[in-house]
Amino acid sequence: MPGEPVRFRVESFGYLHGQAPGADVVADVRHSLKDPHVSPELRELTGRDTAVRLNVLAQPGAPELVRALAAAALALRPSAEARGVLVHLAIGCQGGRHRSVVLADAIATALFLAGYGVHVVHTHLSRPVVDRPTYGPDAAAHSAKNAHAAPGLPNHHESSQERAPMVGSDGPDVADDGCVIYTPDELNELITITAGRAVAGALRERADFHRSAASDLRIGTTAQLWHLTEADDLDVVAARELREVGE
């Protein structure tokens, strides 16, 4: 779509560095998606790394959240376009290096594939890893304390006149900060992997239930054998699901 102007600004940020930016839609994913920071092998990586992207997008609700936020941006486009401004989405996690980056890139890609230019900003991607509690009640208290006290990103509360105007481009642009751009095939692969993992996980949970039931000697030998057979069958199907997505 040559010459399509930029219509959207998608921004990632971290609440530990300041307040949320003024945006049309702000999504706080600190408590809805597991933080890759808690995994030592992912902590020093960022949302641009494949391992982190797969970790975040494979979590329950993540693909649906991407679709919902992209849909919200598209719904707001006509009004913003009439006022000559960009639709501004902001996605925040704790440090602004993992979850918010992955989701911002995925949303931008969805909008890009829909034929629109997108400006992507990763506000805190280059910040160092924040040393913080990751487990227990102290983690939530620490997050709440720093969300308002830490220096960094201001809360602009921009008016429509102050917000960035639309700009032309040579084509749909996903943006100046080197974000990851998924091709349609890559997006389909990620969705397939996510679905395959979810199905396999559910099957294995059911298999574990049957094994637990079989361990109860009070149910008798016939019932025990039935539960064990069910567990084995479910494991076979789960393994097949994982093989189909290359795992």
C-alpha cells in the first residue's frame, strides 16, 4: 500500500520507570500475564528475542489481547483521522523490556498487515534490568510503590491539539525503533504453536487427573485400569499435538 500515511502510535513502557503516558488506550499487563523476568534464562533478554516472544504470546489470553487492542485501535481510527491525529495505544508492564514490547510489536504487526502505517516506540527497552522482588506479596507492594515514585516517563495527558499529527510515508511503516515485524506466515506459526501448546497442556492435565484417580486403591482394579488407559491415551494425543507444532 504505497503512500499510506501512519495512522497509529503503539508504545511500550514500564511502570517502574514512571506513570503511564497519555494515550487513547492504556493496557496494564503487569498482573494479567506472567513476567518473563522471573525466569533466569529470559531475564536479560528483551521482547525482541524469539524466546521471550514465544513465552509471552503462548500465555493464555495473550493472542486475544493482541487482537482486541488492534480492534480497539481500528475502531478509534476514523475519529482520530478526522481530527488529524494518531490513534495512540500504550502497553505497560513492570520494566518495559519484555511483555509490553512483545505485545506492542504484535499489535503493530496486526495493524501493518491490515494495511496501515504504524509508529512504534519502545520507551524503556534499553533500560537495564530492574532488580526487584519477583515472588510473594512484596512484589505487588514494590510495584505499586514504584509505579508513582520512580522517575522517568511523565504523564502527559495530551489534548488532541498537542498530539502527534499524521505524517506521510513511502508505505506502511513499523517504525523507527527496530521493532520485530512478523510476516503473515510467522504470525500463523506463532498462533499455531500457542494453540498446540494449550491443547497439549490441557490434555496432560486431564491425564494427570486420571493417574491421580488410579492411585486410589478404594476404586478397585477395573476402575484403576480404566483411568490408567485414559491417561496413556491422553498422553499420546498430547504428544501428537506437540509434534505437529514442531516440539
